[in-house]
Amino acid sequence: MKKMRILDLCGALACSLITAALAQTPPPASSMPDDSGAQLDCPSAMQQAELALERGQQVAAAKRWKDALPLLSEASGAFLSIAANCPAVAAQANKQGDKATALLRQAEAASSHQTECLPRLDKALDLEVKVAAARGEKGDPAQIERLLAEAENVWREAADLCHPPHKEKAEKSLAATVRARAANAELLSSGPACDAAWKSATSLGDYARVAWKEKRWDDAASLYSKAVLAWEGAADKCAGSRQTQALRKVEQTQIDAHNAEHCGPLWDTATDQTQQLRTTGQAVSATEKDVLSVKAEVAWRDAVIQCRGNPQSLARTNADAISRERGTPLPQNAMALYGSRKAPPPAIVTNQPVVAPVVASVQPAASAVAKLPAAAAVAPTVTAAAPKPAPAPVVTPATAPAAATVAENKPAATPAAPPGEVVLVAGDTTYRGAFALDRASGAVTGNGTVEWTNGERYVGTLVNGRKHGKGRFEWVGGQWYEGDWVDDQAIGYGVIRFAGGNRYEGAVKDGEPNGRGTQVFPSGDRYTGDFVRGVFHGQGTYAWKNGNRYEGTWNMGRKHGQGRLTWASGEGWEGEFQNDQQTDKGKNLTASVK
């Protein structure tokens, strides 16, 4: 019995000794450090943490972001523990820990981009391709609406989940899709009658452009004339911005129809004459070359008389270039000898004595003759651009003997001008009023009316052949500008009435609204504020006819920045706008808030 007790006591003592020994044994060198406060094998722990960081870097370099996350997370935690428990290597551990943490954040962002952002970007772009294809095929607006709605939702998800710079790109695409959806909503609300008329007018215009490119002028003129009727029908059947667009199409298509009938054939003739001058002019005598040059210039002057819009300006430029190259003025009977005789120059009478033809000072000759643009490119611009100065005038007398001289090839002489008023002529330009001609330079100075055979008209002051002071210029399409002119440029303060019906009054630069002013639209809407090159930009207020109103900052025609949008009911929203859209930085306004 005593022997068994002694053995039990010895066994208990051995167990105590073994337990105490185990408690003092350090952990294996292969285990990672922890935050329990136990003493670490700092060199070994540092080595293993750096090994984990290196493995994480290698996996991240292979763009296996999902696999890199646990390795980098382990390394970051290990360096943190080492810095807390190993003072000797704390600085190095902190430095490596910062590196591991930065790589971990990068891997998290890249992993999110791969798994969350990229799939949504791909899906949204696929939907946009389908929208573009549906529009190109003039698809059903309802189908386009479904595609746009889905694309908008996907873009919103991408904007929330993506990181810069993809986040900003997704937000920009989202704003564009929202605008496209709003425009498509108007198509949905316009009704089938508007849609059918719009498609018919568009198709006729497409066929006319094909005929134009093939120089089938009679077919093009006929198709454009029918397209005018179709666009007028669309304007009657549509409403809102579609009606405004249809009215603009009417104006443009009328110009296209006119140019196809009257301008195109003359342009072909002028081009042929110019080509003949260029190819054979070097192989003939100087006299024969001058005849070719005169014929080419006359052909372009014919085109100036008959063309409208941009082709007219190009034809005038081509004619002036040939005149400068020749170095002598166009003979007085050249139009009668070589012209189309569709619009012969009128007999001109003045109260001045007879003088020799005068040529205005000109710029260096152009190196090439401009080509006739496609029909779609000849629309008059919607901003008031100052026209090019006319060539120098030829002066003829208004007395009876001189009138007889001028009217040798005319059936009847024009009645004499009133006393004190002179009438000067320069090609397709006529000056009537208190004008004086500088015989040395050929420039006209004075006050009165300047008329072009294409129907354009200027009433005001000229200084050395340029509009300077106060004046009003009227374009054929119905657009006009009245106000200040400086050196042939509309600049200062004035009123612009656009062909589409918009009316602007305020600061003007280069013929465009620029500065502070007010623009009133045919719909009854009104904008008062800052403009830059014809676009709302700066601080301004837009008031809709229905009573809605926006006051705030604009950026290139869109609400952008701080602003307040109120509805006719008195309710509204105030805060930050981006690209015409409300952001989450704002608040709703009740009807009682002023």
C-alpha cells in the first residue's frame, strides 16, 4: 500500500515537471506570428511574412486577383503583428506592411473590376450596339425604349460598382443614355401619324441625295421638292422638338431642291471650264488663255447668281480666285457673251460721271477651286455669320447720253436715280444710297442699301467696303441680324432672328450670341443669361411656357453646377446638377418655399 502511494506521488510530480517544461517550450519555427502577446521568433516570422508578400505579388502580377487576396491579406496581418511584438524590426515590418496593404487594396479593386465592373460594361455596350442598329434600321421606338431602359439600368450599376477611371466613363455614358431615352420618349408620344410622315420624308431625302451624288439633277430636284411636301406634312403631324426639326428640314430641303434644279448644272459647267483652263491654259497663247479664264469666271458668276447657301459662297470664292490669277477685271460684256443668260446683269445708272472699271484690292490667289459639297452639307447655319465683302463696283452715269451708252445691248434703260442717290454695281452686287467710290482701291464708303442677286440685303453703313457701325443684314432663308458691326463682323450689341424662329437680343461676337442676352423660342420658352458662341454657358434662367423654370449654372448648353428647378405647381428641387441631370446633392422644395 505504501509502495503504490509513493508511485502515485512520483507520477504526479513527473506530470507537473512535464507540463511546466511544455509551457516554456517556444512554438515551432514554421508557425505564423499571432497577436496573443506570446514571444515571437522575430527573424523567422519576418521571413515568412515576406515570403507571403512575395507570393502575393507574383499572383497579382499574373492578374489572378482573386487568388492574390488571401496571400496579401495574410502578409499584411503578419507584418502588423511583427511590428507590435518585435521592436528591433518594427520599422522594417511597418514599411513592408504598408506595401502589402497597398497591394491588397489594389487587388481588391482589380478583383471587383473583373467580377463586378467589366461584365456590366460589356453588357451595357452590347445593348448600345443593339440600340444603334435599331435606329439605323429605323426600328420601332417601343423596341428602342426597352433596349435603352435596360442599358440605363446596367450603366447605373456600373457607375456604382466601378472604380476610377471606369466609374467616370460609366457615368458619362449613363447621362448620354438618359438623354437618348428622353428623346426616344418624345418619339413614342408623337404617335404613328408623325412616325409615318417622318419616315416618308427621310426616305425621299435619302433618294434625292443619291440622285445628287450621281448628278441626276432633274431627278434630285423632283425628289427634293417632294421631300419638302413630306416634311411639311411631318411638321403638321408632329409636336414639340420633332415639329421644330421638321420645320428646319423644310427650309434645308427647299435650298437643296433649288440647288439641284438651278445650281448643279451650272456648277458642272463651271468645273469643266476651270478644268479646261488648268489643262490647256499653258499650251495656248496669252490671249487664248485670257478667254478661257474669262469663260471660267463667268461660269462661276452664273453659279453665284443661281446657287443658294454654301455652294453660292464657294462659287464666289472660285470666281474671285480666277479673277485674281488673271489680273484683269471681267469685261463688261462677258456675262452677255459667255453667261447662261438666265439672270443677265441689269442696266445700271448713277448720278456720277463715267469712269473706267475699277478692281478692288484682293488677297493672294487661291491655289485650288473648291468642290461642290453634297446636298446635306449646304444648309444655312443657324448663327448669324457676316457675309464676305463684295467685289469692287463698276460705276456708270445716270444722265441721258450715258444711259444710252450703257443700254446699247438692253431693250430699255432703267429710270434715273433720285438726286443725291447713287447706284453702283459690282458683279452681282448693287449699292444704292449715299455711297462714294474710292477709285484707287475700289472700296465703297457711305450709307444705304446693298443688294445681291441671290436675295441677300444689307442696310446700313459701309467703311472702305466693309460693314462698320450700325446695320441690318438679311439672308435668303429669313434669318437677319441688326445691330453693331466692326470691320465686317457682327460684334457688339444686336438682335438676331434665326431662320427657325428663334430670336436673340444681347451681346454678339462673330455673328453669334456671346455674352449676356435673351433668346426667345417659337414655343414660348425663354432663356436669359450668359452665352458662349451661341450656347448657354455660365449663369442663366430658362423659363418654359408651361411655367417650369430653372435658375443656375449652365455648361455648354446643359444644366451643370448649382441650380434650382421649379415647376408651375411651386414645387421643385435645388442642388447640384451634372450634365442636365439632378444629383444626390440636393433637396426637394415645397410649394411654400420661395
